[in-house]
Amino acid sequence: QARDDFFRAVGALASDYERSRVLIALLRSEELDDEWALAAVRAASVSKSDYEKARVLVAAAREHGGKPKVIDAVLETSKGITSDYERRRVTTAAGQGAKSATREL
């Protein structure tokens, strides 16, 4: 319930910039579980700005790169980025996050 309310409020933000600021702050939270991280990645998909969408996805990959489900969601969401540069930034960050996950094994 709290998660749904939070993301409903985030979705109501008119500014992609403000939405990305909120999502990035959430992703940097030390005790964020996988479900919240996945929901933050999904919430980034509504941004019209490739730059703001990429900012959130890069933060997700860097902060939660050791979680395969999060990396998969980051890569899937990055398919909605039309800018080659921004998509490459995301896939690079996701690749680095996936590498750190295998080092932990």
C-alpha cells in the first residue's frame, strides 16, 4: 500500500527532472529492497526525457547492480531510450553492475 501510494505520487509529478530526483534519492537509500528498486526502474519509464530516464537507470545499475532482477529491468527499460548516447550510458552502467554481481559469487 505504501509503495503504491508513493509511486502514484511520483507518477503525478509533471516534471521529468523532479521525478528523476525523487527516484534517484530513493535508489540511493541503503535499506531499499528489490521490489522498491524494481518499482523505481519501472517508474522511470514514463519520463519523456531520455536524459532523465537514463539518470535513474544509471543510478539503479550503480546502486543495485548486484541484483540480477534489477539489471534485467534496467536493460528492458533502456529499450525505451531513443538517444544512442543515453542508452549506451545505461547499458555500460548495467554491465558494470552485472560484473560486480558475479564477483560477489
